[in-house]
Amino acid sequence: MARLISTADTPAKKRRAHMRSCAEVLRLLAERPAFDDEAQDMTAFLIFNLRDVFRVIDNSAQVWEDRSYWRKAERLREKWRWTVRAADRLEALVRADLWPEVPSELLALVPRFGGVTVVNVTRNADWWCGAKRALLAQDPQKGAMTDHAKLGRATC
């Protein structure tokens, strides 16, 4: 009998996809001279992706907890907790409309994505169009980790 290998979306694939999205957006934001409407959408898209990274990690950690490996689960969560903290800080700046302070937060994130190689940018404006509106429409207390499908594909 042949061995079956799952090629479905694994948590690692999802995490890498979100990390690549973050790295690409950081690269594109670094090339911009100011925070226009598109850059603000890109920043909101980054916030959603940072939260999604932790959501994937949290799901993986839950599997470890279900197997009574709670220490391993907590180490995994702690290793990636920076994503939620960064997303929360960025969201607070976006909600307060403090765009001059955003570049320093983005700059602090750059070392976290040093292992992600971006040769070609594969994401375009369709990915982040309307992200700021979706972020501001959320309940700030909820800190929702939202599906990108809920962002909608508004015209920018």
C-alpha cells in the first residue's frame, strides 16, 4: 500500500503565506514617500495578516494542548505573540489617525521578516483594497482575527 501525503493547506503553509504577504506589504510601504489612501489600506492589510499568523499558530498550539503538551503549546504561542502585539499597536495608531507614528512601528517589524525572501511582489492592490474600511468597521474591543474574504473587493 502506498503512503498518502496530504498536500492540503497545512498550518505551516498558511503561516508562510501570511508572512509572505506581510513581507511584501512592508517592502511596498518602504518604497512609498507618504501614507496615501492605498498605503493606509496596505497597513490595515498588514494588521489582518499579523493577526492571521497568530490565529494559525494558536490553532496549532491547541492541537498540542489536546495531546497534553501544554508546555510546548505555550512556547509556540509565546514565540509568535509578537504578531498580535504588533497588530494591536498598529491598529491603535490607525484608529487614532496617527499616521506619522506608523513608520517607526513598521520599521520595528522589518527584522521579524528577515527570513522571508521577496524576489517578486505577487500581491497587488486587489489584496488590500478596502482593508482600512474593514478594520475601522470592526469592534476595536473584539480584536477580531478576520478572514480576508470579509474585506470585500471594493473598488479603490
